[in-house]
Amino acid sequence: MKIYTKTGDKGTTALFGGTRVPKHHIRIESYGTVDELNSHIGLIRDQDISKSHKKLLNHIQDRLFTVGAILATDPAKAVLKNGKERLNIPKISDENIALLETSIDEMNEFLPPMTHFVLPGGHQTVSFCHIARCVCRRAERQTSYLNEQEPVDEKVLMYLNRLSDYLFMLARKLSQELEVEEIKWIPEKKD
């Protein structure tokens, strides 16, 4: 497989199905941000964290490749003339979303209740989670904007929404496991 094709040298790229769009198209921004998110999650997975966290993060990375493939497909060309789908990949399922929700609930059981917003930081690994959470929110915003122009599978939007919640809870859980203090945001009082 050749890495460079020179087909994008004039600022366009091809979607699955062959449609060419500008590289700044919202569809490209959407799946490009999902790709960025996947890289940040890989960085979290590379930290000294439990095998169970690593296993779920690996699964999430797999799901994000699926999200990226869905977003990289021109909806008008997603189905072939014979009625079959162009991409032979699994979809984002209710079970994928439920797995994130279950993990969020399990982590929440062992955490103190939140009484304030939490300032990102406290440990490098925790900060990586917060960065990934912010990138996930951006991917969700861009995908939501894309959805206003061209339909996007609603489960993709649901998955991105739940994933940002998961990353927030993972940051809190890792703060606990790494024995670092969560810094509460307490607004400064006006003089």
C-alpha cells in the first residue's frame, strides 16, 4: 500500500464511495477529530493504569475506527446498487453505548459525590483524560453540525456523547487510583 497518492495535492480528498470534497469539509473535520481523539486515547492507554482500563480503552479505539469509517462515507453512496452496504463494518450498537454507561456507573460507585466542578490536572495521566474529553466534545459538536447538513447515524452522536462522560469519569477514577487530589473549582469572590 502506497502512503502518498498525490490525489489530495489540490486540497481535496475522497470519501468512501469516491466523492471528492474539500479537506476543510465538515465531514472531514468530523472524522479527523475522531482520529485525533483516538490518538489521545492511545496516549492514555500507554500510561501506567490497570489492565481493565487498558482493555476498555482498546475497545473504544476500535469503536472509534468504526465511527471514523461511518463518517468518512458519503451517505448518498453508502449503499451499492444491489442494496448492500458499501462498508462491511459493524455499526455502533446499543450495546456499545451501554458498555460505556455501565463503566461510568461502576466508576461512580467508588467515587465521592461531586460538589463542585473539577479543575483538569493533578497528574499527567488525568490531564490526558481531560484533553481527550475536550477533543471528544469537539468531535461531537462537529458531528452534530454535520448531521444538520447530511444525516448521521444517531448512535454515532450518542456514542460520542457518552464517551466524553466516560472520559470525565475515568479522569476522576484515575485521580483516586493515583492518589492525587481533585482540585475543586471555587469561583473567586468579587471584592
